Amino acid sequence: MNPVSSQHTRVLSGMRPTGSLHLGHYHGVLKNWLQLQYQYECFFFIADWHALTTHYEDPEVIPGSVWEMVIDWLAAGISHTDSKLFIQSMVPEHAELHLLLSMITPLGWLERVPSYKDQQDRLKNLDLATYGFLGYPLLQAADILIYRAGLVPVGEDQVAHVELTREVARRFNHIYGREPGFEEKADQARKKMGKKAAKLYNHYRKAFQENGDHQALEAAQALLEEQQNITVNDRERLFGYLEGSGRLILPEPMPLLTKASKMPGLDGQKMSKSYHNTIALRDEPEIVEKALRTMPTDTNRVRRSDPGDPAKCPVWQFHEVYSNEEVKHWAANGCRTAGIGCVECKQPVIESVLAELRPIQERAREFEAQPELVRSIIAEGSEAARHVAQTTMVEVREAMSMKHL
Ligand code: TRP
Ligand code: SF4
């Protein structure tokens, strides 16, 4: 498929390898990916270089975390036949694009990204006054732009990084998409579409440029996507000419904001490894059951006969995620009237969590038993991703006058 038009159907996202995943990741990220993989061409990768920006002093923990994460993705149902699953460092083109983009990225843009100072303040025990850490969001921009992805599913905390990606892409296109004789080339490209399409294109372009008509812009983009007999370069020219820029070599992606998951940790705070309140996807059922049985409840319910308040109880938050209306009514009502005890109240939650984990753990065991299969899935995914990345790099090098033979 043509790179610019495929942008609208391409999704890319990555995760830093943090070891085994928990229910917070499953409800917050993976379930979303599971949906996307059937709707779009998806690229999902493990950002091991991003891990190195903070773990450069103890990198030996990274490989283990990478493979744990791959197995958890597969166990959760992320499909290597529907999506490309790969490891960032196995596609070294990301590093080349990062380098080339660094040439045009003003320092201030990186210093102003909110996560830069935040993380330096938060991770006081690490020395993050490094070149690599400052470049973290630019490496992320390279990850995205190298696949000309249109949609980047991320949480709130990553939106600023996608925004930076958009700015870098705009600057790149502005500097390198303006070629001598651009207008004439665009004009000739337009004619190659045929009379009828060329006329429509003119009409839409005028409506957008003179009246800011965004529907016309979208209609024109759809029209360009349909064209079979124009070259990649001509298509980029026509996309750029529409919006009044030069060739759009690196299209700007959009964040696909993932709703914050309602999944709480065992103590009612956000589920996170650093709070020690997680249920890992591969925790043994006995461990999961015990963790839920011993999790705190409304502290005002000291005795069985004391009525409670679900709003003050983390177990209730689990009901919100796992229980149907009937069970929720039973729990809330039973709590407020002291009609049920906390042990009873937890029972349906325990069953639901175990039922959710069962197929995931079965698949995990299958993959754990076949490490060679897991490695070959990643080898193939990385090769397929690399192929796409190389296509982009040919154009980027040419645009930046770095093609010498
Ligand atoms: N920075 C992201 C995170 O911490 C991980 C990531 C790296 C990423 N490259 C990406 C996410 C590209 C989306 C797109 O979660
Ligand atoms: Fe929490 Fe349920 Fe006990 Fe009420 S009855 S305090 S909701 S565990």
C-alpha cells in the first residue's frame, strides 16, 4: 500500500519492558490493542532502547523483561499474525531516523516536554542528566514516524510525546518537502490523475484553502488515496499541496487516547508495581485468591454486623470492573445493610478474576513451553517491521541529501 494513504489505517504503539504485566496493563492497554488489531494494520513493539535511557547502569535486567513481556502480550491474545510484534533495537533504522531528526529538533522543544523534568524529579536515585534521556521523546517520534503511523494509542501521560512527534514531522516536511519547482510538479501530478479527479481535487483544495472547509480536505485526501496511477512522490506532493505545504514525507500522527482504566490495585490506588498492589497476569490462582481474600475493605466494618460503605472499599471498585448489575446491587445493598459479610462479597470478584486469568495463563504456559516459537515470532515481526522502516528511510535519506550512491 502507498505509505501516505496507509497512514490512516496504521496503528503503532510501544511499551517499555518492565517485566511481567498485571491486570492494570491488561485492562488499561492490552484490551484496547486486542480491539485495534482487527481494525487496523498494527505495529506493537517493545521499547528496549527507551528502557536503556533509565537503566543504562543495570541493563542486564532488560532482556528478561523483554521476553516476559512478549509472552504476556501473546498470552493476552495479541496476535502475531494480525499485528507486527517486534523489538525496537532489532530495527536499527529507528536509531538512524532518531539521529537524522535530532539535526532539526530545537533543544527547547525537548527541554519543554513535561515528562523530562517530572521524571528527573521523580527518579532522584538515577542520574538522568544525559543526552539519551533528553532525547527520549524524539526517539519515540522516530518510532512513530518511521512507520508513518496515523494513530498512536497512548495514555494521557504520552500525549505530549505524540504532540512533539507532530511538530517534528511538520518541521521535517517544511524543510525537506519543499523542492525546487514544487508547484509545477504538483500541477503535473494533478493532471496525471485524469480530468475528472483533477477537477474534483481543485475544487476541494480551493474549498479548504479559501474557506477552511475540513470536510473538503478529507474528501480530497480520500480521493488521493483512491488514485492508482500516480507515484509515491506525486501523491506526497498532492497531499502537501492540498494543505499548502511541500511534500508530506512524514505524515503527522494522531494520539488515540486510551481511557484511563478503572482497574484499581488491591489497596484501591492505581495498580502499579511500585505500590506493591498488583495481580500479575501469571500469578498462580492460589496467590490471586489469597491476595483478594486478604485485601482491605471499608475500615469502618470492624464487625460483621457493622454496615459499610462501598464507596470506601477497594473491593467495590473490583465489582465495578467485574460484576453485572445484579451482583453489584447484591453487594452494595448487602454492604450497606450488613446483610452480607466481606468474605461473601469478595467471592464473585475472586471467581471473575480467576475466570479472566484462566485462558491467559493457559496460553502463557503454551508459549513458555516453546521459547523457540516465541523467538521466531519476534524475529519474523522484526523483519517485517524492518522492511517498512527501510522503505521510509530511503526517502528520508534522499530528502536530507544523505544518499550518496
Ligand atoms: N514512551 C512510551 C511509554 O513509556 C513507550 C513508547 C516508546 C511508545 N515508543 C513509543 C509508545 C511509540 C507509543 C509510540 O509508555
Ligand atoms: Fe467492601 Fe463488600 Fe465488605 Fe462492603 S461488604 S466493605 S463492599 S467487601
